[in-house]
Amino acid sequence: MNISKIANTLEGSEIIKIAGEINELKRQGHKIANLTIGDFDSNIFPIPEKLTENIMEAYRSNQTNYPPAEGVASLRESISAFIKDNFGLDYRINQIQVSGGSRPLIYGLFMSLVDPGDRVVYPTPSWNNNHYCRFTGATDVPVQTSAENNFMPTAADIKPHLKGATLLALCSPLNPTGTMFAKKDLEDICDLVIEENNSRAADEKPLYIMFDQIYSQLTFGGQVHYDPVSLRPELKDRVVYIDGISKCLAATGVRVGWAFGPEHVMSKMKTIIGHVGAWSPKPEQVATGQFLDQKADWNDFLISFKAKVQTSLDALYNGFMELKSDGFAVQAIQPMGAIYLTIQIDYLGKTTPSGQVLKTSTDLVFYLINEAGAGLVPFSAFSADSGMNWFRASVGGCSLEDIQAMIPRVRDALSRLK
């Protein structure tokens, strides 16, 4: 039977395919450190106890009917205060849209701004922008970044591609790399967007920035999170932020995300999200608003949570740097933010003990799964070339002990390649 053109062009998640292989091996009793999914093992990283109590009380209070399409007012008021406290930005509740996590917000943003054929510019590697371009029929414009700049785009990278574009999709801290914008780099990119918009006629669609900062609360080692409107206030009508509690509270399954930006965009996103019913459950909205207001509980949790995440990231980073110092062809970028470590494993073209030549990064991933019990995700899952020898490691679903036990297995598996 014939199906839609969009359905024909959509691709499944490479990450989910890799995770499926890992789950099958674990079912068979294999010991595997699963560093694939950008999620949390809730037994290792539970959500805040106070948030759990708030959610349970909201259910007991019968907060179980439909929420408003734009989100519960009390939650949006708390988000407005949170934005002010954390970023120094003023956004009223009618400039805030709530949904069931951040994905419906990104979908709603693309649907609100992007027409078929419009150009969407995004750096590679980056998460899922290519799929949202397919949903909208956009012309996607992936911009290759480099390890020399921690895989963050520069103004020089982006400048050749902005003419006539509708959307520039940015993320910091970045999924998949865990790296972040330097202030100067983001300032220069913002200046390009201002320049491009100033060059357009009044009846032309402007260039917008989607700024995904879902990991902004998870930064390490004195790193500072920067955002476009704080650096260039004149961009306020051209930037839509994506945020929420999924990552900073290990609350991926609680499903409370929010966007904030110009009211004329938020109102359209509200309509789209309302039509597809992508609301966050009302009890979770009420509970999250309360927890945002419980600042001492929020700060106490975040301090403890960040320390635990950083300990795992540091253990993984130090393990690979020890391999490098012992002569293995590996590299890693020191953790900056999010829950990810960027790792280079330069063994493409090598031959396994069974005689297989590792031609692609995916070949190497499956070799390490089977021979080292180590699950990584190649950058090819994030719009990069399959011959790229860089990988994402996510520490949220893995214990510190499993990470430490994995390093010797990786050492052994790599030493057996010829």
C-alpha cells in the first residue's frame, strides 16, 4: 500500500537500533556498560524526592483533567520567575508554552516557522534536526563543525549558509558532544543573524534562532552557559528557547518541557500542540511549578546531582586519557556540560580477530558492544559522516562501577585489532 512521502523519507533512530542490540545481549546475561541512550537509570539517578511528593499530592488533589493548551498558569508563572532568576530575562506567561517534554515544542516550532522548501541551518553533529526538517519538508543545511572548536559552530562555519534561511537551530550544552558555546563564538553568530535580518525586506520572512538549552543547568568545571538574548537583547523577537526539567532533574519520564519566545510564535505553537494533544500531564505540571518555587530543594538536588554526573563523566574521561597515554589511538574532550563525553576511537580500517574489517563507525560500535561490553553511539547518528571516528558516551544510564569496569575491557578489545 502507498503511504505518505514524509513517512517514506523518515528514518528510525540509529541510537534505538544500537540500544536494541545491547538489550538483547544483556537479556542473554552479557555484562555491558550502556552509554547509548540520553536518559537516566532512575535507580541510579532518581528524581528529587520533593518533586515526587508534589506529583503524588497533585494526583490526590484530583488535578487530573485536561490542562490548558498553553500550560497551567501557575507553572508558567513559576517558569517566568525561573527564567528571570537564572538568565536575567523577562518573559511573561503568554510568551511561555508548556508541552510533554521538549520534542513537541521543537516540532511545534518547526511547524510554526518553516514552510516546505525553507532552508534550516544546523551544525553537525547535532540531535534530530534532520528529522524535523523531513517532517516539514524543509531544505536542511547541515554545517560541519570540527574537533578543534569542540564541535561547536563558529560564525565562519555558519556565515555562508544564512542567506535566505528561515531557521538556525543551535544547542548548548550540545547533544551529542557535551560541549558549549564560548561567549565570543555565540556573540559572533548572533551578530550574523542580526545582520541577515537587517538585510531583508519588510515582507520577507525573518531568520529565527531555535536555542535548545535543555542542559543549561548541567555545566561543570567553571563553565558558563551563554544564550542569545542575554548577549544581544535586540534578538528577543527572533529567538525561541527550548527548555524543561527532563535533564536537569533526571526527569525524562515526567514529561514537562517549556519554550519561551516571541508571543506571535508561542500562540501558533500553542495551537499546533493543542491539536496533537502533546500536553504535559496536569499533575506533573502543577508539581513542577511548585518545585520550581521550592528553591532550596531545587538547589540542593542540583548540587548533589551534578556532582554525581560529573564523577561519572570524569571517570570515563580519565579512563580514555589513560588509554591514550598508553599508546592507544583514542582521544576525549574534557567534560563541559550535559551528560555526554565526546570520544575519538581511531580504529577504522582495522581488522577484528574474526577477520572483519571495521569500515564504518557503526562497525566499530558493534565490535565494542560484543567484545568489550561497551555501548557507544557514533556521530553518524547525529547527521555526521559514517566514516567519522568520534562517538557519544552518555553516563545517565550507567553506574560509576560499570564505567570503571568497562575501561579494561575496551583496552583488551582495542589491543586485539590489527
